[in-house]
Amino acid sequence: MSKEIVIEPATRLEGHAKIVIKLDKNNKVEDAHFGVTVTRFFEKFVEGRLMERVIRIVPRICGICPEAHHLASVSAVEAAWGITPPKAALKLRDLLLQAKTISSHALHFYALAAPDFLVGPLAEPQYRNVVTVIKHLPDAGKKAIELMKIGQDLCFLVGGRAIHPVTSVPGGQSKPMTEEERDEQLKRIDRAMELAKFTLDLARKVVGDYLDVITKLGVFDSYYIGLAREGVHTIFGDATVRVMSPDGKIVADFAKKDYLDYVAEHVAPHSYATHIFFKPASYPDGIWRAGPLGRINVADKMETPLAQEALKEFRDAVGRPCHATLAYNWARVVELVEAVEKAKMLLEDPDIVSTDVKLADVEPREGNGVGVVEAPRGTLIHHYWSDEKGICTKANLIVATNHNIAAVEKSFLVTAKQVFEDKIHEKLKLPEPMIKT
Amino acid sequence: MPVTVAMVSLASCWGCYQSLLDTHEALLDILPQLDIKFWHTVTDFKYKDLESYKDGSIDVGIVEGVCRTEEDVHILKTLRKKCKTLISLGTCSTYGGIYGLLNLTTIDQALKRKFVEAESVQEPNIPEEDVPKMLDFIVPNRKIVDFEVFLPGCPVVSKDIADAILGLLKGELPKPPVRTLCDECPREKSEVITIKQLKRDYEGIPDPKKCLLEQGYICMGPATREGCGALCPKAGMPCRGCYGPGPNVIDQGAKMISALGSIVDYESISPEELVEKVGDVAGTFYNFFLPSGIISKTVRKAK
């Protein structure tokens, strides 16, 4: 008799999904589904709203990365209206996204991912969480909280609120940064660097301990997508969207506004989140991965020195392209280091305290515009149509996590075959967990 | 002994739980006092675990988000049965929230836009296999189950969450609001406000010290309850009303329309120009409140 294994809900992720693995009577894996069980239809209910309000509505797509939505949104509106904001405003926005990357990557690493490694994959489910980590490794727990706080406080300062920012308006920013505020943040960013280095050391230890698992479990070839500026890793601003093929060639490097030639959605009948893929390669061959691993793979190098060192170490160990799904967690920490270095560079830039942060004369016009930034979990695309009064008539959104839905499903299929057919979990070298429950 | 807690997210953005995490060091006080029985983003408990607990066996349930699907309704009702005290966390749960703007259209139109008409979709197809059915309308959660505590906000600010949880641990319920957002806003206001010109948020450079409404920007402060500390006006942006209606206000949007109507100088702006300038009445005045507003029922009847 065939059977289904249902994991409901998928846990330690933001959002709602279930996993279904279908086995035949011989325990052969027939299929694996990753079903996203809800959607909220932002692309529909922003129709009819004032464009400047859409910028304040869309952060509610994600409470962990609202800054990315706010910024992709304001870029799309400015593109539609043909506006270029003052350069200091663009630097503040860049800083806002770096700040978010710091707190989100810290949260993702410590709260969502680390329990699997620190408490161990074989621990009882009730212990596999960040509360256990805080209890047993209080020093690491405190450092995680401190790092998240530095990032969130900087989000608050630039965005006006730590969650659901409000300061980006068509034409600039509603609030400049004062010199006193800048000086205070500069003091804290050095502490963030210490904490990021601590996190990198922890990630390095975990990767070393679990290298057998990381390089063998759930590994599969795919395309990769991420922003880059002339090949250099970036998350914001002037950049192109790069695509890497499974054999490691850059097969596209396109302008943001041309995304519809390269990016397409497949509607899976069992999921309210669509499967995004590389259009020229069609579906399912064109399945790609976004986020830290995607960005690290497509980039020739990192923008900042310590992150570049960390990338070199990453590539020496797992190569380029790296197809190991579990290496996402290491890639994330490489990016964390860059976000801290980049935030420091921006805070040291005299423009960051400029009071010239907003145009006084802004006129709506009929047109459409595309905004693309790198959200912590991947390439984020907002595309809006505006009428001549500045009212949104239509929107198309390609949200970061959706790029990965097809790949997540494929990871489950690959891993389920390894577990149910090859019993790989009995053969993998697992270390003694750092936390014994 | 730690208090047992189950925290669920219905259709939501997780912002209210992010705000709980943003209590930072206070987490180290709060977490050891809680015995978490369900919190899908942070722990590995499954729905079957939640279903298996005895009715009334969990001390506190926390609900973030609103019901978009039939599954959401099931989870909300299940949680209510299991918990002694139920907290409505955030504006989605409390008033229906921003996703309630979809009530202005139909779910069929929404499914069509997203899965059939979207420019990037290839081979249009509406998901129907093993996915929960969408509800026709968003309603505030209190229309489905009873709650003991409401903490609105989009998101609820961290301090409100920490105070409420630490208070509940001592058996105290949070106090209801007594003031509006204007009362806690540091911007300077005249005794009598008169608006001669309405402005869109991107127009001009607002005076950083003066009341935004007085400068012609539509700020929802007069119709909104206190609590956030006037975060948006402090950052140079008008309040959008995310904390919900002020004390003794039944319909937040109607209250704001009436407030605006009474301060506009009609010799400078005609009523027609006013409506034209507002541009989007539902989105302007009911951004977070549509499913709780009187207008919502009228929209539904019209369909």
C-alpha cells in the first residue's frame, strides 16, 4: 500500500506551508509536495490605492523584511514617474537595507537554522528551537539578541519604525540623519562587527562538524539568481540581475526593467505560492535558487574585504557554484559580515548626514516602473502601473521566497529519496551536538 | 511554574511576533517564564500537537493575523478551545487589518489577477489541489471567537507586547486607551485648525515641527488611538491609523472623514475638489479598518 507522510505545518519558517511525501508500497518516493497554504493578494488590493501609499502598504507582505518591500516599492514608483531622488536619500535607503540584512540574517541563523545544528537533528522536536539555544548557550544567545538589536535599532532610525518602515516617499526620504545619530550608530557598528565575527566563527565550527551532512544531503543542481554590480555582490542600487546556470556559467545579466524576458511563474496546483523560474530554460529545467546561496554563487566577489575573505574560505570548501542546500546557512553569515562592513562604510560617508534628502517638486505621471532589491531571502521585484493622477492601476510582484519554492520542493524530493530509499541518515557522520538535551 | 502559551499566525506577515522579538533583552526575562506549546516559526510543534492538547489546558493563546482561508478558521477555533485566555495581537486580528482591503473586490477577481492575468505567469491555472479554500471576505477575528485581550497595532509596538505579557504573568489586564494619537504627538498644533490646501505625501517639504494635518497632509491622528508614540509623524510621515480607532470611536474612517470635513476651509477647496484630491476614499480612511467599518457591510451588500 502506498502512503503519505504529511508534515503540517512546516516549522521554523515565516509563512504557512505543508510538506507531503508520497511513498509507494516498496517505500520508493513517488513525489514530494511543498504546498503554501495561504496567499493575501497584495497585487490585487493595491489597485486603486495612491502610489505613495502603496509604498506603505507592501511592507506588510513580510514583517521580517518589510524594509526590502518598502524600498523595492519606492524604486518602482520613482521609475514609473521618472524621478531621481537626491543621492543622500539613496545612501540612506542602502543603509536601511544593510541594517535589515544584519538583523534578519542574525535572526535566520540563530533562531530558524542553528537549532538543527546546535541541538542536533536527532533531538526531540520540543527542544529544537532557539529557546533551548538561549538556555544552554546563554553567551551565544545574548550575542544573537545584541546583534539583532543593533540591526533593528538602525532600521528604526532610518525607516522611522523598526517594523514596517515609512520614510521612503517618491522623491526621497522624509527624515535626514543627524550627526549625533550617526556618531551613536558608528559606535555600535564596531560592536556589530565583533558579533558578526563571532557568528562567522560559530558558523565555521558548525560547518566543519557537519561537513559530511552539508555536502551530501539535499544537494542538487539548479540555476541561481541575484543582483550584482559589474559582477560584485550587492543588495541595493544600480545593479543588474545575474543568472548562473547549473554548470556555473553566467547565462544572463539583465537590466531590472527587463525582468519579464527572464523571469516567469509556474502555477503549481497544490501551492498558493507560484514557482518562479528562468524563463529561457523553461519549467522545470529553469528552476533556480535565490537568497544567500544564489547571490554568493552569481557574484564574482564580495564588495567588502572581510566578507571577501569569508567568501574565499567558503569557495575553497564547497566550490562555485555550490549546490549544497545546507550551505545556505554559511553563505548567509558571509553576507552578514558584508552587511556590517557596508553599513559602516555608509555611516562614514559624509553624505549620510546631508539634509538634502527629498525633492520638493514631484509630479505623478502615467507609466509603469520596476523596482528590484535583494531581500534577505532573495531577489525582490515590484512592478507597478500608475495613471496620470498617481493612482496604482495594476501591480505584479515577484516576492523573494517564491524564487525558492520550486527548489525547496526539489530539495524535499532529493532528500526524501536519500532517506527512504538509501537510508542515508544511518550513514552520515553526525557530530556530538553542542547542546545535549 | 512557567505559564503555558500557544502562539499562532493566521494570514499574517509575522510583524507582531517580530515586534515581540524586538523586545530584545526583555526576551531573556519573558522566555524563561513561558512554556511554549505551539509557535510554528520558532518551535517544531505541529498542528497535530495543538489538536492533541486537552481543552482549556493552555494558559494563554496569542493570535496574530486574520482568517483568509477555511484552515485559518479551524486553527482559530481550535486555539480558542485549548486556551483559558486568548490575546488578539495586532490590527489584523483585532480589526481585520490591511488584507481586508481585498473586501473591496471579490476573491474570484483576486485569484484571477494573481494566477491567470499576472504578466509573469505562464500557463495560467488556479491552485485547487490540496490547498485550503479561500474565504469570500475578511472579518475581524472577534466575529469568529471571543477574546479576553485586544492589543492592536501594525505592528503592536514592542513595549506594549512586553508590558502586556509581563502584566498578564502577574494577572493584570492591559488598560484601554484614553487618548488619541494627536495627544501623544509632539508636533505643534494651533488651537483651531483650518486647512486651505490638501497635499499628497510627496508634495513639498513639510515643516518638521508643525502638525502635519494643519499643513494639509491627511494624518489619521484624530481618529486613531494612542499607543505607538506617534512614530510616523515623528519620522515626517502622516499617521495611517494602524492602531485602530481612538477611544469611543465606532468607525475609524467615518470619524476621520468627519474630522477632516469640519476643518477644511470650503472657500479654498470645494467639496468636489476635496474628494478629487483624496483620490482613494477607502484606502485613505479605512487602510486597516475596512472589515470592521460600517462601510464594509454596505460593500458586501452591493455585491
